Amino acid sequence: MEIYLLGTNHKTADIEFREKIAFSPENIPKALQKLRSIGNITEAEIISTCNRTEIYAGCDEMSDIYSVLSEFLSKSSGMDLTDKQHFFYRMKGEQAVQHLFKVAAGLDSMVVGEPQILGQLKDAYRIATEELSTGVLLNRLMSQSFAVGKRVRRETNLGEGAVSVAYAAVELAQKIFKDLEKRSALLIGAGDTGELTARHLKEKSIGKLFITNRTRQKAEHLAEMLNGEMIDFERMLDVLPKVDIIIGTATAPQFLIDASDIRKHRSHSGSRTLFMIDIGVPRNFDPKINQFESVFLHDIDDLEQIVDHNISKRKQEIPRAESIVSEETEKFLEWKRSLQITPTLVELRKKLENIRLLELNRHCSKLSDTEFQKIDRVTRALVNKVLHLPMVELKKYANGHPEGLLRVDIIREIFGLGEKEDL
Amino acid sequence: MVFIINFLNTLLPILYFTCTYLYGAYFFRNDDFAEKYMSRILQFTVAIHFLDVILRWYHFDHFPLASIFEALTVIGLAAILVYLYLEFRIKVKTTGFFILVFIFILQLISSAFIDFTESLPEILKNRLFVFHTSAAILGYSGFAISFLYSLMYLLLFHNIKKSRFGVIYSRLPSLEVLSSLNYYSATFGFFFLTAAIVLGGIWANKIWGQFLSTDPKIVVAYLTWFIYGLEIFSGRFLNWSSKKLAYLSMSGFAIILFSMVAVNLFLTSFHEFQ
């Protein structure tokens, strides 16, 4: 049994092609069924996101596997792929395993270390298990890939620091305020960036969230979704004394808040800190506002500076993440090698023999020589009898049948074979 | 015994240097090894430091405040204890580097110039004196910590305000946390300085029959007391900005340094180290 991979991603193909080749979640179950009816493919999983479509297949050596899989993709997407073969990568065994682990670690993502991919891998695996299209090989491969993803995030800083403007804004707010729970925010503009920023604030459990937008319905809709409070666009300055964070994402010809507004509306709130983020184009807030001592005003250039800084810091972590991936790949391959039948039988016999000798030695002092020889004979026969059935059973699958791999795996697990222990 | 004390005296700056290095590696490079071991090594260092002060007290039979260099090591110990408590409370270790640089310098000066052979003034055996000076030491160490947190606050404040997002920005805790650390340690220092002034007054009253004094050093102490008092009061009741409070802490500490150095060197005062 071998693991094969045919895939395309943001590094090898453009978005247009990736969109066409991608599977929608509803279509995956059927596609998996079809895959398993091809040749001697016994295990299959499809990972399809906006940045990649990859097919993992477990089967015995198949010389034409890639052309078979490519034909399958051609049918499912309704595209002629003969002149598009350069968009794909083809990998096998160690290479395929390493690739998947890199994907799980976020090393293969457009934004290095982004966390969504792990969730997407889990979704893909869930669909595959529901369709019973994975077996012992892919089950192990996938669950280990999740572990790799978690380990890389835990042991390296690959996922540290904001890499989107919206998240950088929230991170900046956290450098000023200790608990966002006790703070309230005003979001001006209910567009995409505004929504994303508001969502991040909500994730950090911001105390109160006011939302305003020129088109009232949009603000109402977003306020409902995020459990915020809608404010009339014309009356947004009224909440100024109540908020600690203001995020401007609107498109407006002139400043929505200028220095005199701040002076007027904050005169009675004394020295309270105000944090303002201007992501609007053209700018929503008068840059002069930054002159107030306790007001921090930042614009999109500042946030992009943070993002760039964080991306370059993440890149420094790549070697560490890669060494974890190599280590885990080796672990997987070792497990896979252990699935051969003959070594397992030898190990199993050794294990039982060890148990027999241990018990025998424990009692030998109380036995006479003849008694000892008798018991030695009896226990030897007992071990042979116990081993007989599993041996016969396993030998049936001596030619690498997938069912055999599963049984070997189970036997190894219940007898604790391959674990380092002294009996 | 003298050998052990001498050995510890040499060992302490080395240990503090190691701690400073590790906390620095953690602050600047987010070093894994440093993160894992630095707190334990610091705790060990503080235990050694504690042992050193106790041994000295026991062996020389006086509270180790006979010279300014003895006082420095005791201030260092008190300050690092305050820091350890704060680190334990807020679970943030990135500020340790700033504190440790300061303590390392204190300990280095102390270890280099300390002299064990000096004759002892009788005064050091007076119990009221021990209480008075201990309170003053605790007060000053609180102010030292408060000064360092104010410094970090102002650094981060200007970095954010001027959109410089480097290591200061990414490694220090939030402005609000730094500001409250400044405030807490200033309050701690203020409490003990008040105690020191009252105890000193009682003692002076016993000897000279007057509670207040116009001695330069004591006037400086009143001034310090006033500045930190103002900081604590205005932070609590007048809603002054954290930045103003940070400046108050810094100027308070500047006055303390002045009183320790200048008054001892240039002014005559009965109130000085021998």
C-alpha cells in the first residue's frame, strides 16, 4: 500500500483554474465514492479549499495512478486537462506525507501560519470518514497531520502576530487597554473591513459595540449579527463620550470626526484614553487628532507596517516548523514500516515468549527440576496454541492487502508492540 | 564564615548578570530556553541574596546598613522581591529585563565597594533605627520599581504614538497594565516611606525632643513623600492621565537619587552613612 497525492494550489495555478477544479462540500461524498471504484484505490480523501484542491489516495502500486486521478478531475470539473498538467503536483509516499504535514502546519498557506487550514483539514477528514472512504493508512495520516498542525503552533511562533489589517487593529487596541471586556467601541462603516474588525473585537469580548453606517439597513443587519447597537449616522458624535475605541472604515469625501469634535465631546471625560483606527479611504479622521495627549490615532499605513513586520517575523520561524514536519514525517513512515506482517509476527512471538519466561522465572525457585521442565513444556505449548490463530489469520493477508494492514495495526496496538519496554 | 560571605558577595553579581542575560534573551529574542528557566534561576538568585543578607546580619551582628553599599544590596533585595511578587501576580515576564538591569547595577556597585572591616556606629544596634531604616529601604525599593515601570510606560507610549512597532511594542504588556504596575509600586513605596518618616520622627522626638527636622536629607524625604502622595491622590481622585503619573514617579525617583548621592557628598547632614 502506498499514499499518492495529486493536487493543485495557489503556488501552481491561478485562482480561475482553482475555482473551476474545486469541489463544493456537497459534491465531495459522491466524488469519494467514485474515486474508490477506480482501479485498486482503497482509501481516498479530497481536500478542497479556495487555495487548494488535493486528492490523497491509498492503494497498491499503480503505475498510471496520476493519469487516472487527473482524468477523474477532468470529469468532475468538466474541463479538458490535457494541456493543464503543469498546474498539478504529483507526490508519493514520503513526499506526499511531508506535503500534507506542511499544509497542516500552515507552511503551504498563502499567509504563512494561518490557522483556518487546520479546520478545513478536519472538515475534509470528517466528510471522508462519514463516507467510510478512509482506512488504516489515511486515518493515521490525517490524525497525525492535525497533531503536527497543533505542535507547530505550540512550539513555534509561526502563527504569532496579526497578519491582517483588521486583526492588527485589534492587537493594537490590546497594547493600550488591558481588558477589552470593560471597553466599548464604535464602528463607522459596515463594509467588509468594518465587519471583519468588529468580529475580531467581538472574539476578544469587547464590552459594548456601537455600529453606524450611512445606509441604515446595513448597520442594523450587522448590529443584529454581532449583538451590537445601531447608531444613526448623523448622530454618531453623541456616543463619543461613551466609547474607548473608534474604528473608521467608511468612504466619505471629508473627515467624519475632526479635532474640534474630539475637543468638544471629550471635555468632560478628562484624560480618558481614546484609541482611533482609520481604515477608511480617504481618511475618516483628521490626523491632527493624534496631538491630543491621551488619544492614539492610527491609519492604514501604520497597520500595514505591523502586518509586514509580523509576516517577516513569521518567516523566521519557518525552519523550526519545517524541522518539526520532517520529524513527524519520519515518525509516520516508521509506523507504516511497522505494518509489515512478518516482523509483526516475530515481535508478537517474542512478546509472548517474554511473558512466559518472566512468569516461569518467578516461580522456578519453588519448583523441582522435573516440575520445572514439565511446566516449561506446558507453557511453551500454550503460547504456541494462543499464537496459532492470529498467525494463520495474518498470513492470509501477506501480500499487503488493506484489510491486513488494519489487522496488523490492531494487533500491534492491543499487544503494545513496538513500544519501548522491558519485560 | 567570612569566606562564605565573601564568596556570596562575588557570586551575587554573577548570578544577577545571568538572570539579566536570560530575561534579555526572552525579551528581545523570545528565547525558549530563557523562558523555561529564567524564573527558577531568578528565584534561586533571590534565595542566595537573602542568605547573604542574613549571614551578614548574623556574623557582623548588625543590620547591614552601616554603609551606602550595604544599603544598596538590601534595596536590591527588597526591589527584586517586589518584582517577583508582581511577576507572579500579572504573569507577564517581559518587564523583568528592565528591572534586572537596574538590580544588577546596584549589586555590582555594592559588591565592588562593600567593606566589612568598618567600625560600627552604636546606632545600628538600636531597634527603632532598624525599623526606621527597613521601612525607608522598602519605600525606596517600591519607588525604584515604580520608576522602572514608568520608564517602560513612557517608552511604549511614545512608540505607539509615533507608530514605531518594534520590540518594545511587541514585547511589553499593555499601557494600562504598565500604568497600574507603576501605581501599585508607588503606593507600596509611599506606605513604607510614611512609616519611615513617622518612625524617624518618633525617634528624633526621643533624642532631640522634636518631631520635625530641617536637616537637608529629611527635607528631601518630605518632598519625595509629597510627590508620591500627589501621584497617588491625583491618580485616584483627580483622574490625571497615566502619562502624568508616570512623570511624577520618574521625578520622585530622581529626587531620591539626588538625596542619596548629592546630600551624602556635598551637604553636611547628621543623617548620613558613616
